[in-house]
Amino acid sequence: MSIQSDLDNAGSKEQALIQNRFFKTGKGHYGEGDLFIGIRVPEQRLIASTYKDLSLKEIEELLKNPIHEYRLTALLILINQFKKHPKEVYEFYMKNLKYVNNWDLVDASAPKITGAYLFDKDKTILSKLAKSSNLWEKRVAIVSTYYFIQKNHFTATFKIAELLLSDKHDLIHKAIGWMLREVGKKDQHQLEAFLQKNYNKLPRTTLRYAIERFDEKKRKQYLNNTFTSQHVITSS
């Protein structure tokens, strides 16, 4: 048996049809050309744990496969290996970043690899990714900061969010809003300082995501642009 055969055997045609619709694989959509064989994520996690010691060469073969579940399983294995070999896994991940090419692949891996590795290091690479013309590299840039947020560090999130505020893609608007909402769970004052500073540049979707946990009155104030500016400490 091999990991490829285990993945193939776990597939379901019915589930594949559902995933093809859910991940917008039609012509002109963000997931155009992505292929699914219909494996649920819990099953992929189980298979990934079985092959947790797979070599980087074998992982690279999975990552380069057009089948979505192959790539996600490869990333799940990488996440497990990161704990023991952070530098090696991070460098491998960045070298093969073009294969991390759908939102769930980014969201599952970027915080736990890029975010975790860069937490106490120079983060210039995130600004570079944010300025990329590639949708998924830009999403990696902002979603990687989720790791920093969990450690109560918000500066990088705000910096990358500002770089991406003029982006036109809905998946970037949602990702920024998601990260801002996570900041708000930790420190609503700092989130509001950012919102008030950047209100006129915020995509509507981003704003809605960011204020999702506010009370109804305050949500309406932001949505209607009737909030009152406050003095808020913005350092983190």
C-alpha cells in the first residue's frame, strides 16, 4: 500500500461532486482546474498521521499533484513535521508555495508553518507576498498572521491588512476581515483603532467580518458610519 492508493481508496464520487461545487472549480472561478476525488478532511488527517514520516521528496510529489486532497494531505504531514524540523519545513513550504493554491490549503497551513516560523523573526517576506499578483500568496500573507494574533501580537496583521485593503478579490476581503475579527477577540480597542483609521478604505465584506462580534448597536454604527472616534492605544 502507498499513501496515493490509500487516498484513492478513501475517495467518493458523490463527495467529489459536492467539493467541486463548493470550491468553485468552474471556468473563470478561483478554483478553476482543481480536481477532487471526494475525501473528507478527517479522513485525510487520519491518512496523514499514518504517513507522518514521509520524506520531503514524497511530500513534494503529493504537493505537485493536481488532485486537491493529495495536496492538502501533504500539507497536513508538513504541519506535523514542522514541530521537529521548523526551518527545513518552512523553507520547503516557501519553495513549493505555488502548489498551496486554494483557500483551504492556505488556511490550514500558513499560520502553522509560515506564521509559526516567522513569529520571532523578520517578517518582510509577508509584505512581499502581500504585494504579489498571485491570489493565494496574498492570502498566505494575511492568514499567516493568525499565529501572531494568538500570541497577542497584532502589528503584522494590521500592516499586511493595510497593504491589502485595495485588493479587489472577495477571498482577500474575507481573509482580512477574519484576521481583524480575531484581533478583536483579543483586544477590541486595538481593532477599533484600526477600523477608525482605515474606515474609508475598508471593503464592505471586510468590515462586516471584522465587526461580527460587536454588539448590535456598535455594528450598526460602523455599518452606517456613525461611530465616535476614540483615543485608543495602538501598540502591541
